Amino acid sequence: MRKSLVGLLAVAMVVVAAVQADDDVPFTDEDLESEESMWKLYERWYGVYHGSSSSDGLADMVSRFEVFKENARYVNEANKKKGMTYKLGLNKFSDMTMEEFTAKYTGGRPGPVAGAKTWTTCTASERPAAANDWCVPSSWDWREHGVVTHVKDQRNCGSCWAFGAVGAVESINAIRTGKLLNLSEQQVLDCSGGGNCSGGYPYTALQYARDTGITTDANYPYTARKQPCTFDPRKMRPIVKISGIYRVPYGDEETLKQAVYFYGPVAGALIEASKDFVHYREGVFRGSCGTSINHEVLVVGYGKIPHGPRYWIVKNSWNTTWGEKGYIRMVRDIDFEEGICGIATYALFPAGIFTSTATAAAY
Ligand SMILES: *[C@@H]1O[C@H](CO)[C@@H](O)[C@H](O)[C@H]1NC(C)=O
Ligand SMILES: *[C@@H]1O[C@H](CO)[C@@H](O)[C@H](O)[C@H]1NC(C)=O
Ligand SMILES: *[C@@H]1O[C@H](CO)[C@@H](O)[C@H](O)[C@H]1NC(C)=O
């Protein structure tokens, strides 16, 4: 008993500065002590993520109880580790095995990227004229500039590749035209040929944004299912077309930072598939990552904790209930050139806007 209290205090101290989100399901060692207490915790969690535990949900609950218990224990143990700069929590994925999770919620694939121009450093000739040589701020967050849309939810569909790419297009459009629009991931899913709900290629999605253009989400709403393409450029406006696609050189976190600052949010492929990533709650993530499954996200900025780690600010597409209101901060400038979870391996971003027919009258 004394031992678990000490453990509890240690956890309490680590998270003392944490702001508790509405959707958080806090728990202590005591909740994990017995089957009964564990079931009570499970009911509390179920109430938050599935509504009240009705009788028709009971069979479903019972069948997933073992998985939930395992995940709750995993989160609890991980949060007790010394020197953690981040915290895990129970979230909407906490009754799923990693196999179920990766089948349903990931789906980014790195290649092909042939044809993407490599953007090298801020001294490259393509850099915007306003950029100062080598001089990028030590922290930058595009959310503070009103050019990042709300956190979306890919739901039960491995369409992250479309969300990452569309997020980059939304932001460059907002940066260059002053209009922040919710653009259509569904159009990209249905029409780009880049993939389906089992995964796809962000580069193909960006090529589609360059060659055809993307309409608004209101015109072509998200359904989380791949359907026959119904995009009709004569009926669906406004359309945003990007002018080209750049790629950050493999394993170059410094250039990734400069690209984020000079151009805007960058779509990055992550190798995640780890329990730590899935159950991330808050803080600067430096957990382990898998090696096989890829997930596409959007790097919207970077920063540094005073006397602490540097980090990337990363927008995910798993709803605001995941992580820090839908975002994750991931450690930056690590010893592996690929970056945390491979964030600096296949980073792509739009070179600019070719046309944006968004006007107040058009939508
Ligand atoms: C996030 O999840 C909640 C609860 O399931 C849902 O009502 C909401 O629409 C989701 N948010 C987005 C952006 O889809
Ligand atoms: C995008 O859609 C969301 C949810 O429908 C809405 O809350 C938000 O205001 C929209 N953003 C823009 C820029 O239109
Ligand atoms: C998704 O695309 C992959 C690769 O083209 C294909 O093998 C798979 O059968 C597709 N899945 C569905 C559900 O259509």
C-alpha cells in the first residue's frame, strides 16, 4: 500500500503542470488493483468515449475488457518511468489492440516521391525574397497566424495520407491568399488515385492538388469511406490548385524547420504504430516508434521548452480528443538523422498557390 502511494506521488509530481482535458479519464493505481475497480474505470472510460454504457453495449464491453485492462496497465507503467517528458493517457483507442488500431487508423505510405523537387536550405534560390539569410526564429507556430484549420477526424478509415496533404494545401492557401478554407479530404480519397481507406500516398494527393485542384469540404464532405469520384469542376468551386511540390531532403531536420518557417505547414510521414504514440496525452513525445506502419501528419511549427527539449508541433487527424487537443509535440533534433519516428524522412510541402478561386461570393 505504501509502495503504491509513493508511486502515485511520483506520477502526481510529473504531471503537476498538466491541464486536464475534458475528455481525459484520469485514474490511479487503485483503479487497477482489482477486476472490480478495473471494470469501474472501464465504465467511466466507456461513458466518455461511447456514451453511457447501455445494455446493448455490454457484450461489446465485455469482449474488449481484456484489451482495455492491458492498455490501462501499459499507460500506468509508462507514466511512472523516470525522466518522462510526456505523459500517456486513456483515449478513444484504449480498447483496441495495436493490430486493430493500425488497420483502421493509419495508412500513410512514404513513396513514390519521384518528381518532387528537393528544397534544400534557406539560401536556395527558391526561398521567398523576404526571408533573412539563415535567420529563422527559434520557435514558430502557424496556428497563431490563423492559417491552420481545426483538427479533423479521419475516423475509421486509413486516410491520413489525404489529411496530411490537404492540411498542407489548406495552410499554404491561407498564407498566400488570406483565406482559410476547409478543403476536401474526401475528394482526394475518391478522386486522386492516391489510395483508399487502407492507406495511400501523400505525394499522389499533392500531385492531384497541383493538377486538378481541391474543392471545399462543404462541397465534397467527408464520409470516411472511399466512394466513386463525384468531383465536377464546373459545379464545385472554389478550387485551390498548388503550383508545385517540394520535398525536404531525407534526414534533414534543420531544413525541415526552415521549410516550415519559410513556406508553411509540411506533410510528414511518421513511422508510429507504437503504443506510446497511440496513447500519447501531453508533453514532448520521445517514445518508441514501430518500423513498419506509416502515418501521415502535418508539421505546423516548432519550439523549445526553456532548459528542455526542442520539439515539432504536429497536427494529427484523430480528433481533438487525442493528445494535446489533437496535436502532439515531438522531440526535435535528435541523434537519429531520420528524426523522431522518421519525421524528417518524407516531408513534402506545396511550393505555392497556382490558383485559388475562393472569393466571398463563391462559397
Ligand atoms: C470528434 O469526435 C466527436 C465524438 O465522437 C464527434 O462528435 C466530433 O464530430 C469529432 N470531431 C470531428 C472534427 O470530426
Ligand atoms: C471548418 O469546419 C469546422 C467544422 O465544421 C468549423 O468549425 C470551422 O469553422 C471551419 N473552418 C473554416 C476556416 O471554415
Ligand atoms: C486499397 O488499395 C490497395 C492498393 O492499391 C489494394 O491492395 C486494396 O485492395 C485496396 N483496399 C480496398 C478496401 O479497396
